[in-house]
Amino acid sequence: MSMGALESAVMQTGLEELRARFDAQPLHRALGLELDEVRNGFARIALTTNGSTLSGVGGSVHGGVLAAMVDIAMLQALIATLEPNDIPNGTVDLNITYLRQAKGERIVAEAAILRKGRSIAVSEVEILDPEGRLCAKGRTIYALRQRPD
């Protein structure tokens, strides 16, 4: 097996494990979320809309669901960047700007870690409709602690 194929196989195993953990979360299942892609500092999750999520204005996805997607996508992107001494400590700040109604059968949240230090990580998240139009933009600050030496 070539080095590229070996790395690909290892990455696939890691992704499968991350997906299994993601799918095991009751909130993710209740919302109809799935983990599409994850790599160091980036994650994409998708929402298959249903009667519970489509309770926003005009039959759009509820804004609270979109805010939850911002937090969940950010965390998946952050997990891929964690080092052995990093201890997750929770979301400190989350904001979201709604730009248009999120409508359609599949809404996507793409998260990117902009900066990760020893005590905080900052992310930006875009919420996109099935046509790829930007529906909302989120930003988070996440707290980290370091294991004592």
C-alpha cells in the first residue's frame, strides 16, 4: 500500500469513527443532522429538514436550529484540531446573523477554525441552502484549558 493510500485509509477510519460518535448524539439524531466532512479545522454538517425544524417564518428552518448548527459544526471542526494537552471547556460566545430564510430539504453548515490558541478558538460558520446561497453567518469563541504539566 502506498503512503498516500495508507494516509487515506487512516483518515477514512478516523472519519468513520467521528461519524459514529456524531450519529450517536441524541440531539443530532432528533434534528436530523449528519456529518458530511471533517478535517483539521473544517467541518460540514447537513440538516435534512423535517416538521420539527421547519417552524421558522414562512416554513423556513427555525433560527434556533440554525444557531445550534453553528455550535455543532464549530465543535466538529475544532475536535480535529485538538492536541493532547487541550481540554475542551465550552462555547463562550456565539453570534449569528440571519441573511435570508433557510428553505429546502437539506441545509448545510460549514465551519472553519480561524484561530486556535491555548485558551480560545475562534470560528466562522456559513449556513447554506440547497442552491448554495448564504442564509446565515455565525461566529463562535470556544474556551480551552491546558492539562497541567
